[in-house]
Amino acid sequence: MIVITPADAASPDHLPEAERGNGQWTDGSPWTRVEDQVDREKSGARWMTPQEREQAVTDAVLASFEQTKDDRLRELLESLTRHLHGFASEVRLTQDEWETAIGFLTRVGHITDDRRQEFILLSDVLGLSMLTVGINAPVSSAATESTVFGPFFVEGAPEVPLGGDIAGGAKGTPCWVSGTVSSTDGTPIAGGRIEAWEADEDGLYDVQYEGNRTAGRGWLRSGPSGEYRFWSVRPSAYCIPDDGPVGELLAAAGRGAMRPAHLHLKVDAPGHRTLITHLFAAGDPNLDRDAVFGVKDSLIVEFVEHRPGTAPDGRILDSSWASVTFDIVLEPAA
């Protein structure tokens, strides 16, 4: 219900035509002529200013959430409403702009499927993903830093044994990835679940190819002493998908769409917080202009190049290969 305030403001006949035509009285009635409003003014109603009219809409929406039983949901909805309405008022959003935004979000939804997540990509390029990562970052400085999840994670990746190969035919230089998984107090974590996924040497993930191929992704368990090791391919820099609405947004803003070479890791272990992180290749020219703002200095590692020969697991390679070592530290769950 809109509160009726004392009759102390000018009547609409004293306002510019543009304001009169779009206004209303504080009891919700539209303007006609002052002569028709005698009873309304006697009741205490006055002409509502544009600012009051906008605030009345916001207040009405906020009031509609008062009966929400879940306290956290009510907090989220109320804050979202205040900020969303505040944004529209601040930029004086036009009807055409509103329609363009609705059309944009509709197209984001239409292009999203089980192999492409355009909404996550949108969140990534707006920095919302990294802001959320920062808000929920590990408290301990000893824990491995987290970064964006990205739009290319797929459930159901194949399991490989310790020392196995997740490449699955992905094109690229063979790469030996190894390290340990431990807790922040240094205790090794055996049986931790390490899931990895990456783009091939052409900068494409398996889900970007036709068909249902699975390549460049898989998961394994850490060994008895927390050790992990697996084969993949050396990651490559790539352009995020720019053939959809998010790509159009970046182009309109004059922004680049490149990501530096990286390997995704998702690590889970009982009693510890799940870690979502990347291993970024040192020396990549895109490290300082990541399209999704995901680079952190502690996650930049050296991918060492090797000549043909014997790999750490005894495998004989007749072409060059790479290796990277990275120790993962998980923070205990609260």
C-alpha cells in the first residue's frame, strides 16, 4: 500500500506537461485535471514526484518478499531488488535498452546447453565469477588459491589410474603433471579426488568439437602419500567462445577474448573445502589480459620442455614433451 502524504506539493497543473503526463498522486491515482482532484486533496493526497514514483515501485516489490520464510532467500531477493532498481534509476534506463537487455539474456539462455554454459561465460567476463571466488576464498594463506570454474566443466569425465593419461586423443605436446595433495598443516591427503580438464593445442575443448568425444579431461585419486601424477597435453592459450551473445558484448566493449594457457583442476577430499583452480603457463603473453580476470601469481607455473627420451614413469617418447609440478594444499572445512 502506498502511504498518502500531506498535501504540501504543487498540483500537476503547475508541472511541465511531460511530468504531468507520466505522473500520479500519492494514493496511486493518475493525473487528469486539478478540478477533478478536490476530494483527493482534501483527503491529504498530493502530487507524486518522479523520484517518489520510482521509490514506490521499489518499496512495493520489497514488501512482496516480506513473507518469504527462508531468511537468506529474503535477504538475497531484497538486496537484488534494491541494487537492480538502483542501477536502472542511476543510468535512467530506457525502454529500448530494457528490451535489448531482455533479448540479450534470452539469447544467452537459448545458446546454453549441457555442453556450453553461456551464462557462466557471461558471469566470467563481467568479473562476477572472480568476485564470488574472492568472497569465498580460503582463509588460510597456506591453502592453494582458487579461481574461476569456467564454462567447460562436464560431469561424467572418465577415471584414470594414478599415472594414467587423460589426453584421450587430444592434440598437443604430451605433458606429465605431478605433485602432492596435503592439508594446510602439511598432512598428506590420500584418496583425494583430482579432476582435470583443458583445451588442446588448437585452443579447443572436447565439447567444442562435433560429436560426443571425450578428450583432455579425466579424474584420479591421490596415492597413499598424497602424491598424484598423470599425462595430458601441454595447455594452449585460446579465445573464449565469441560466436554468441557474450562475444558480441566483448566486441561492442572493445575487449579481447583471449585466455592464457591453463590446466583446470577441481580437488575434493573428505573434511576439506573443494578447490577450483588453474595452473597457468608462465610466459604466456595473455597472462595480464585474461578475458575472465582469473590469473593469480601463485598459480603461474613453469611448464618445462624436454627432448625426446625417457619420461619419469619410464615411458619412452620419440618426440618432445613437457612436465609441470604443482603441490596442492587444501583448507580444512569449517
